[in-house]
Amino acid sequence: MSDEGTRLLRIAARVPREAAAQARRGARWLRQRRRLPAGVRPQGVFVVGCQRSGTNMLMWTLERSPDVWVWHEHKLSAAFRDYRLRPTANIERLIASGPAPVVAFKPVCDAHLTDRLLERHPGSRAVWIFRGHTDVANSAVRNFGEHMRDIVRWIARGDTDLLGWRGERLAPDVVDLVREVDRDDLPLEDASALFWYMRNRFFFDLGLDRNPRTLLVRYEDLVTGGEAAFARVFSFLETPFDPAFLEGLFSDSVGKNAFPEIDPRIQRACDELEARLVAAYEGGTAGDERRSAGPGDAAPGRT
């Protein structure tokens, strides 16, 4: 059988599973809609951060709550196209018609637009999850491989037509660092750690550390701290928390694999940013004081 024939068979095999999944999702939507209190206006939340940082884990946990409706990245999703959020009007409609008090989206490829998402969707919130750079880089190498080196090369050489979202809103000093360390034989671990740095820099570059509608959370504390760490997330969303939501949560992904030595310039940038993220998290992020701020209070982001 030809490769094209094999591909078509695989697609055909997925159709019944996708149809069943959509049917279950539709039934859940109806159940949640029936229990939504009259007069409650659903609010949106954007779960963001760097790829491989635990955003899926957080979304799956939120999905266990009857007070949260989630929109995953999916080819059949009304919320996403090619892993990016659809236009503002589409997202507003999905929030307004949501069957639960909280409607959650995971626009990881739009994390660098979080400040704009909060401005465009009044009353919405953001949860930025970060994870240690070595575990993220190891995971990215396994999942994305050579693509991580491609991203560094495209940024260094200004191939904006290939970069897409990966090259949007990068600070000049970030681009300078990429150009400084770029080389044809750049190890994938170096490229992946650099990508972690580029994406997590946006938390500070966009002023999200000063935005009361943004909560910073740490992956390691979520998977090892259990109830207390997740209760803080649900409190931020002003929705009830049940320890049963954590069923199946595991922590063996923390420090699972050794990480090699990388370019000292990349290592230094990652170490400094990770320390800054940990300090912001442990010191109490702006999101913990969200209730004391007005609904329109938000720090201006970088254009």
C-alpha cells in the first residue's frame, strides 16, 4: 500500500473515535449548562507558558471541575486554528456561551500576546505556568527534535516567513543572544533551553508580573505539592476546589533525566530568568492580590 493510502486509512480509523469524543463533549456541555446558575456570566481564563511546561496537565485538572469548561488545542476546535486562538469576536462568543462559570483556553502559541488577550477580553484572567528549564529542554528535544535548532537558526537569520508566532514580539536583547550563540552544530539541548528562555521572558517583558489578573504557578509545586498548590489556582479562578480533581496526578517527570552542559551564555540567561521566576512565585505574584484590584486594572504590556 502506498504511503498516501496508509495515511488515509489512519484518518478513517480516527473518525469514529473523534465522533465519539465529540458526542461525549456535547453531552457534558448540556449537563454543565443545566447547572449554570441563572445570571452568571462566564469568564475566560488563558492558560499560558512555554511548551512542555505542564499546560496540558493543568488543563486536564481544570476539566475535572463541573464549574470549568475547557477548549483544548484541536483540529476540530472552534477556539483554535493551527494551534493559535481564533479572532477576538470568536473567543468572546465562546466565553459568553460557555456552560460553566469559567471557560478555559490554552493558547500556548499566543503566550506572547497574553497582555493583549487580557485587554481584549474584559474580566478574563491568565495563569502562567513555568517549569525548570532543564526538564522543559529535555522534553522539547524528545518531542520536537531538530525543529528546536531550526527556530534558533530562523531567528538568527531573520527568516520571518518561517518563524510565524515564534518570532513575534521578541525583545532586541533576546534576538542578540540568539545571534551570538547560533551555529550550525548547536546542540538540541542548547536550542531547547534557549527557547525556554525566549518564551518565559514574556512573563516579565509584558508586565504580567505586575498584572493582578495574572497568576504565576510552578509546575513542580503543582505535581508535588498537590492540594495546596492547586487550591491556590482554583481560588484565583473563584471556583470550588475538590481534591478528587487531582486523581492520576504524578510527579515522576520532575528531574527524570540528566541534562548536559550547555553554552555558558545560554546557561547564565536561563539560570537568571529561572531565579527571577521563582522569586516572583515565592514572593506572591500579582494574581494573589487580584480581588483587591478593579476589573480593569492591568499593567501595560510591551508593544
